[in-house]
Amino acid sequence: MAAQKGKDLLIKIADGAGFATVVGLRTRRLAFNAETVDITHAESVDRWRELLDGAGVKRASVSGRGLFKDAASDALVRQAFFDGAIKAFQIVIPDFGTVAGPFQIVSFEYAGEHDGEVTYDLALESAGALTFTAG
């Protein structure tokens, strides 16, 4: 896969009529994690750690930083946070595919310098099974 433009990595939230791009993002990050279940015991070969296949909890974290460019996406994200709602999201990875599923906004911060624009930081955690569709 050739190098991709970071601006093409999109985070989208369900808006009732489809999915709306969370606009104004300048940085975005998607991380997958899987916990391990250690089953090492006294007779493990040469005391090497052993893991239980397929037993750990999987999760995905999404974060972004940027600025809001329209009132509609600002209101959609803000309301989802204050409601504590689990919403359908899509993370579009250019030339790779789309990760989709339920996420909850777990952190939502506004910031601003006296001589600059208001920015926000957003963090999401997966709240159920995710799907991947190749692009």
C-alpha cells in the first residue's frame, strides 16, 4: 500500500439519515488492543509464558483533534457525549477499508488560545462488536 494522506482518514457518526463526517479534524488515531490471558504453569516449557488462544477482550480506541466547522456536527457530537449515548460510528481508512460499530464518546475537551481558534479533543471507545469492510 502506498503512502496515504492523513486528511483522508475519516471519523463518521450516525446522524439518523446516514453517517456525517466529524468535520474539522486535524489529527486522528485508531488503535486496536487485545488483552491476553496468561495460562503459564509450573510445567511450561523452559518457563516460557503461555497464552490462551482467543480468550482476551478486544477493544478499539479512536481519538481526534481539530476544530468544528459547522453547528450540526458540533451539536451531534456534543449531544452524544452529554447523553452518554452509544452511537454507530465509521472510521474510514483510505485504500484499506472501513471499521464500523458502536462507540461511546469517553472524552470531549474544548481548548483555545487568546490569539487562535477554539479546538477540541475527542476520544471514543468501542462498545460492542466491530466490523471491517475492505475498501
